[in-house]
Amino acid sequence: MDKKVLKYIFIILSILISGFGYYQLTGNTISEKQTITITVNSVIDGDTIKDQNGQSYRMLGINTPEKNQPFYQEAKDFLKQIEGKQVQVELKGKDKYSRWLGYVFYNNELINKKQLEKGFANLYYYDKDNYYNEMKKAQEDAMKDQVGLWKKSINSNCIKLLSLEYKDGGDCKYQEQLILNNLCNNLSIIIKDDANHIYNENLTNGIFTKNFSCIWNDAGDTVFIRDKEGFILSYSY
């Protein structure tokens, strides 16, 4: 047989063997778009799952509530519908915890987006991608319909946001400042950003001022305020 033909056969066999080796190790195949199929072995919380090999996957574009926060369990329970099921994950790289980051599809539905539609998550992006617009609309619709996290509190007219100074001078010296006006009597609220930096505060009637250090992202972020009754307000910049 011609040596050139043998060379090509060897290259093809090497690729096939390499691919089979990867499949044996992970149970997955990767397409040109870096989309893989996994079996969901367990649901960690509302935006994190593990596959049959113990690999973790963090869903992009959303943040679901932390444990002991409103709608934590609802978000997790909703995700449990895919436990034991095969899903497709469009991979976008790994984070510092070695979790794959990506978009999870089940029965051709984008589960990241479904969490937003149910009001079980807030939008969370550093870099906008081709899913951003539909994800943003999903949150806007949920807020308009007042579902999940966006169900309005009976105290929604009590708090007025006067200002948010989000620039900290790059040295993290508590130069960020949030100023609210509480028009009602004593009120306990939760303040959070797009990420899950959470602050529980008790407000008396009148002006409330709080300084932060390197919490509010200069490139754009949102302040969310709620109480035990529901959503009060949000402000994005």
C-alpha cells in the first residue's frame, strides 16, 4: 500500500481512537459548537448541576437565590425536573471552581431562560452573548407579570432610592454608597446585587445610608431590594 495512503489511514485512526478515549472517560462527545450531552446525576442548587462523572456545570446568564433566601427551594425544585435525564450543554469555558459554564437544554428548551421566566432567578452577565437579549426579555416579562421573586411587596411604595454611587476609586475603600428614603415605619429589607452579595438591613423612618467596598460593578450592575413580603424595587445602571 502507498505510504501516503498509510499515513492518512493512521491519522484518521488516531482521531477516532482519541475520540473514543474521550467518550470512555466522560461519556460525552463534543461538537464543533462545543455542545455535549450529559446525564444529570444531581442538582446542587437552582443554577448548578453535576453529571454522571461528578463534573459540575454552572448555568450562565442567571443567579438563583442562595440557601435560606426566598425562592431558593423553588429554583432548586424546578431544576430537579432534569435530574436523571439527558441534557445538552453548550459550553463556554470553566470558572475558578473548575465548573463548566454554559447553557443547558432539555427537550429543546433553554433551562437557564426557564428559570428567569418562572421568576426563580435574576439576570447575571459579565459579557453579553447571543442569548443575552432573549434572557433579558424573559426577566422583563417575569417582572411585568410579578411572578416568583418579582411578586410585589405590600411595602413596595415605602422605599425610594435616592442615589447609588458605585465607583470605589479602584482601591476598595468603602467609597460606594447607597442612599434610600424609608417613607414608612421600621422595615427589614434585603439588599443584593446581580451577584449574590446579600445584606440584611433594618430601616427606621427617614434616610438610610450604607457604604460598600468593591460590590457594585463599575461596568454595570443592579441593586435589588425586597422584604419578607416580596419585591420592592430594583435599579440598573
